[in-house]
Amino acid sequence: MSVNCLNHAYQRRIAGRKERLECLEPWDERPSGIRLEDIQPDLFACACRYARDRGRLAQSFPDRTSILHATGLARGCFLTNSGAVLFSDTSEPFVSCRFFSGGHRNGLIDSVSYSGPYVCALEGALFFVAGHCRHAFGGSIDRMPSFAAWLRSVTESLLSYAFLHRSYEVHCPVRVSMEPGRLLVSFPREQASVCFDRVSFRPDEGSFERGPSGVAACAGFFSSDNALLVQNAYRFGFLGDGPLDRSLLARECCEWGFSLDVQDGARETGLLLTRRATRIS
């Protein structure tokens, strides 16, 4: 057997082993191919201060590299996929936003896409929704700061759920679609099976020990396909306030004249916020 044939056989064995490992290893724990030095340093430093101030990150880690490895956000000289989502720029759109003038997504008025990292895409999408909520839900919003604050809060909860529960192996962004009386947040999934009835992003603070092990030990609190990503999004303060509890959100929506529905498709799940009343009271 020639040297070239041996090399090809070896490469096939390596590729087969890598494929088997990827089937067993969750996506958010795999190396991303993005080097550690490609994170956004200011964002990472700010997130570390937040985590340490709240006892979610041990004070003893001496440098950025040790923190990334201890939290599972790095492997070797590369960020894991979780680390890349939270702290590095992305070339592909992370979230795509559209505003339509009519129902059934007719009359595209405005569209924009935001890339990562996570918190930048989240803030961009929230800015887009805030900019169009007056046209979607009526001019009275300008006179109701309490409603505007609630709408931002519920939108942040829905976007956080979408960002954390989506399938990142499906190369399609989270989509935000607005039209008169409706706001739809949809995200790609490999299969349509979403446990939305009771998902809490906010366990009691007292249940966490100091350091990464304390957060990892409470993984049962985080019901997510991307458990490591969710844990670190909580640790570094990227999640909104309050639990994502469907019954609580549904009750709040009803108080504001809205309904919240889950739309399960074969490859996509949608979280639909619909105005039920003609006037917000």
C-alpha cells in the first residue's frame, strides 16, 4: 500500500471518529475554531465583573484564559461554541428583524439583521422592536411608559428563550416579525419539541455556591438544549430579569390585552404575541 493510500485511510479514520464524537458531544461544548484572542475584551471584562460581584465566578482565576477554560467556554486554544456565541463576533446574522405594514407579512417597511455576540444581537433586536412598537400597537404607547417597559421585558424574555433553545446547527437566524397587532419571535430547531410550560432562567441566588462548579451543579434548573450556553448566559448576566414562565407571561399578556401562543412547526418554533384588544387599558 502506498504512502498516499495510508494517509487517505488515516484521514478517513480521523473524520469518522470526529463525526462519532460530534454525535455524542453537545454542540455548545464543541470547539468553534475561533481562537481565544478573538473575543471582545471589553465585553468579557464587564461580564466577569458582573459574575464576580454576584458570586457566580470565583475570584481566584488569575487571567482570561483560566476563566474561559474553567467555565467550559474554551478548549485548548479555541473557544467552544458557547464561548463564541457569548463573546465573539459572527459573520452570519444572529437575528433578523422585519416590520410589515399589513397582516400576513404584507408590505415590508423595514428590515435589519444583527450579528453576534449574544448581547449585541439581543440589544439590537430590542432596539428594533422599540422603534416600531408605536406603529404596531398604537400611538397611545407614547403616553404609557409602563406598557413600553412591559413590552421590552416580555420581548427580551422571548428573545432570550429563542437564542438559548434554538438549534445552532441549523444555519438560520432567529427571526423577529412585526405587523399591526402582532409580534412573532421564531427560531430554528432540528425537531419540533419545546417544553415551554415551565422554564425558569432564575433559580434562587442562595442555591449557588461560589465559582463555576456552583452554577454547573444547578444544571437541572436550566431546561435547554444548550445547557452550557444557558449556564454561562446566566453566570455572566446576559439573561433578562425574571423567570420565563408561560403561565405568568400569559397572565401578564391578558392584563395588557394580549395573548401568547406557541407555534410548533417541523423545523421552527414561533412565540406569537398578539393584541387581543383594540385599545390597551
